[in-house]
Amino acid sequence: MRYTIVLALLGLGLLAVPGSRSATAAFGVGALQANTSIDRIGTQAISLTGPQPWVTILCKFQDVPDEPHDLAYFQGLFANVYPGLDHYWREVSYDTISLAGSSVVGWYTLPNPKSYYVYDRNGDGIAEHNNDRTATDCTAAADAAIDFTDFYGINLIFNANMNATAIGGSLNRALTLDGKTDFWPMTWVPLSYISQGVIAHEMGHGFRLGDIYVKDLQSASGWGLMGAPCYYGSQRDPLYRCVGLHLNAASKHLLGWIPDELMSIVPVGGTAVITLEQLALPQTNNDLMVRIPINGSDERYYTVEVRHKTGYDNAPIIPGPAVLIHETTILSFSDGRQVPIVELIPVSGTAEPGGAGAMWKPGMTFVDPINRITVAVQTETSSGFVIQVVNSGSSYSVYLPAIYR
Ligand SMILES: [Zn+2]
């Protein structure tokens, strides 16, 4: 199961980024400079701070009378009490954002039967969800009750399955609600997808995050909200079902939730020994992440983080403390938009690349032989790990004739 972003607006698709981890050429790292070098000036793509109120609209198809959960159920789902989504986003963002001001309304009856919204749109004999129709009618149904300009985003909850997964992102057209014309952050959640984890994941798309896959594989990462929030070993709640884990460090930094002071950058030519703190509920002021620019690029870099079984990371998918490594590639479009693609890097040849196989433990070293970057996990601390990073930069120039240098 894959939770698809509504991509028409973002225009990115679930892109496979060309692999860079060739198993061929192997260069040593002996030529690196001996200097220890850490740079702390990062770039934050978005600064998402303060209350981010979402309105959640419960909509019934005209010909489906069921009200599968009452209003109190959804108010609990968005509350500042575990595993409520306000509580969740506060912990994950280090109290940088909240969902304060959010509201749940409904159930409203849509003006059309389900077959108007879910039908065969392309002649393949299979019904597809028309999310433009559901967005138009479900927001209209609630319009008299709410002022949309009070909200950052809109969750649409439906009382039946729709031959579709939950989705999140934005319509590919601007929608005018209460006089505000916007590509509203929006989620569409069919009945069987109602859970804390799935709704948090789709809201993550509303915060402009993409899905997280394992590098060079089609499987989703089990280690974070924007991977597979439910079908790996997530926490389970009797009422709200699967519960999301933390976001990875690269995504948190892109949203402005990890300040530059808590991120080390190891530039080309640098080598550094860094004590990393656990990403969830940190206990010290040690760095929460390391960024390693690939050949000095601001658009392509590795990030290193520590995950422990605590808070929303106390999930079965996390067998124990581990270092994780992700690779981020920022895709730039001609209209100026930039979309980060973040991928989880498993241990080579591992059996469970999206789960236990992504754990880097003491004694293990990640090697990118092409770009001559190594990350060695040295020792474990009470709430983190000590790692050594070496960033030597590509050795291609070594093989170029002098005239081309
Ligand atoms: Zn998704």
C-alpha cells in the first residue's frame, strides 16, 4: 500500500532518484586532510512555527447513511493528549508547532451519491476517486458552519471506502473558500484509512513533505511518519489504530524544527567526531543531526540521526537504538519550486531494508566510494551515539588530464 501525494500540483511524482551508491569503484579515504572541520550554517526551506489549525470535515455520501465515529471520537483524535494529533505534532516538532485552533465539524451529507465521486474515470473498468469533486462538495457542505480563513489546512473524512487510499497534498487548482483563494493543504481519508498514523502522514504532505522510500528500492521506510505509517511495526492504539513515528531529521530541519545550532555540517575536506543525541525526546543539547554535503552540494547531502525507543518512536519497528542515514536530493523546477526527495539508506545486502536492516550500529561503517564519504558508528551513549564522519569529495578529478582540471 502506498500513500500517494496529490502530485499534480507538486508536479513531482514518486520519483526514483538515480542511484549514486555504486558497488563498483572503491577508493580509500587515506588522502583526506587531517583537519577537523564542522560548518553550522544550514539552509531551512520552510519555517513552520506556531499554531497550524486544521479543520476536519466529516462527510457522508448521499446514499450512505453510516456515521462510523461520532464527533467526540474525532475531537480526541486531534487533541493534545496521546495519541492525539495535536500532542503528536507538538512532540515531533519540539513544540515548534501545534494544532491549536483546530476544529472538527460534521457529519454533513454530500449532495450526490457515492457513484458521483467514485467512478470509472479512464475507461479501465475500475472506479477512481475524483478528489476535486469530493473537495468541492465536502468543503461547501461545511461552509456555513466555519470560516476557512481560520485554518491552515483541511482534512476531509468520508464515511465509506472509495476504492482509493488516503491522500494528502493539494488540489491541482486553487480553491476559493470564504474569499481566500489558495492551493489549500488538504487530505482525503476514506473510512478504512481513519487512523492517527495515516491522517498524520497525509497532513505531513499538507506540510509539503514527500514520501520516504528506501534508496534504490520500491519499499517505504518503516522508520518515519512519511514512510509507511501503518504497515510496518507502528504503535497501536485501541481507538485510533496505528500511530505515527517521528519524522526523520532531514524533514524536521527542512521544516525549521531542528535549529542550525543542533546540526553539524561536515564539508568536503572535513573529518569530524560527533556525539549525536536521540531525535525523539532529546535528553542533552548534543547535535540532533549531521549533514554531509555530497561534493559540497546544498542540493544533495546525507543526513545522520539517532533513533531510540522513546515517545512516538517507542514502536515495534525500532528494535533498539540505532543510527540512521538518509540521502536528500533537492529537485529544482523551472518555476522556482524546490522539492526535497529523502531516501533511507539501508545496510548493504540487508534483509529488511526498510526496518531493522537500516540500523547502523557500533563497528559498522557506511561508505560512499564514489563521493568518498564515510560514516563510522563508534560507540553508544546513554541517549545517542558517537560517529566519525569523513567527507573527502569525489576523486574524479584525479583521473582527468591536467588540461581539464
Ligand atoms: Zn504519502
